[in-house]
Amino acid sequence: MSPLSSLRLLTSLLLAFPLTACSKARGLTVEHVTAGGRLYTVAVVDLTRDTLRLHWRNPADGEPYRTFERVRGQLDREGKRMLFATNSGIYAPGLRPLGLHVEGGRTLVGLNGARSGGNFALLPNGVFWVRGERAGVTETGAYRRLNVSPTYATQSGPLLVQGGRLHPAFNREGTSFRVRSGVGVCRDGRVRFVVSAGPVNFHTFALLFRDTLGCPDALYLDGSISAYEAPGTDTQLADFAGIWTVSR
């Protein structure tokens, strides 16, 4: 086989099979995963060990935190060490969460039943919720019936994966390519936050959660503005309403 042919074979293998590079963000596993020729940053959260919280407004002034830096400052004042942060779900003008937002067991924004208007209303949508060492991604109607009383929760849409099935509107040839972020609850019991390094369509993004990360349930969080912070890295370029943090 010629050197050129060998190089082409190696390239095709790299695109076809996922590669994972792991680093430890002061004890939190952050994986850089390549699947289908796309690169993603994946934070692996173990709720038996890690503290996962959702933040919107600073209690000192009632204003949205807006940035990872400001949330980190608040956690520092509380004696907590922020290991990872990423944006929450889609938000409305005025940095107000578009759907359900629960902090510390308090519902600050109620469920949104919108059936039209952008990705949020590409039904089914859903809720990512946390209660103690439990977490779930649940379709919005089912969440209403679940009566889970979460400690933290965010609503967004669309659902990427529901019970191992991709959203019915997704197709492999989808032409909407964006940077995307999402969250999945996976078969190993861990939560995985994902931010793509470049534009992907919904079908490819959903396949990552189901087939590479082993998450039978996953929720889209937001699009082109999506970002994350880990020690030594902060990709934020726009203000956020809700911000998820992992701390110890």
C-alpha cells in the first residue's frame, strides 16, 4: 500500500470511530471526544461526588450573573471550587429563561407550553432535572405528571433522545449546522454536558449522545452561543441567563 493510500485509510478510520482524550479538571473528568469527524467537549458529572447547581440571578443585586466568571466569584465566596460551567437552556430577551427554571427547590420560571416558535417548541421538548443524587431528562408533558420536586431544573428543546429514540424531526441530511450544547443522563448513571467544537446538525448531535456516550435520554440546551469553562479554558462570548456549574 502506498504512503498516500495509508494516509487516506488512517483518515477514514479516524472519522469513522470515536476517539476520547481525557483530562482531569481538578478531579472532574472532561473528555474531548471525536465521533463522526466532529469534536466535542464532554464533562462527566457523578452526582454521588460532584455538586451540580443552576444559577441565574446574583442574590446580592438580583441581576443575572451573565458570565461564568461572576458565578465562579460567587462560588469562591461560598468556599466552593468551580470545576466546570456551561450555559443552561434557551432564554428570552432580558436574560430570562424561556422555560422552567428551578433553583434550590424554588420555581423561578414556570413550565412553558409553547407549541410554535423556534427550537424550543420543536416538540417534543423536555426538562433536565436534578434531585439529590438523581437526575433525569423528561418530556415536558411527562414531567408535569412526574411530580418530582427537583432541586434544580431547566426546560429547553428539542429533546435529542427520548428512551433511546432520536427526535422524529431529525434526519441525517439536515442542513441546519450550528455549534450546539446539550445534556444527557446516561446508562452508567452519570450526567454528561456536551458542547460541540464546531457546527453540527441535530441528527449528528443526537447520535453522539445515544451511540457514543450511552445516553438514552438527552436534551438540547442552546445553539451558536453555547460555551463552557474548565480550568484554563473559557469559551464564553455572549451573556447567559441560566448557568450550570459543577463544584466541590
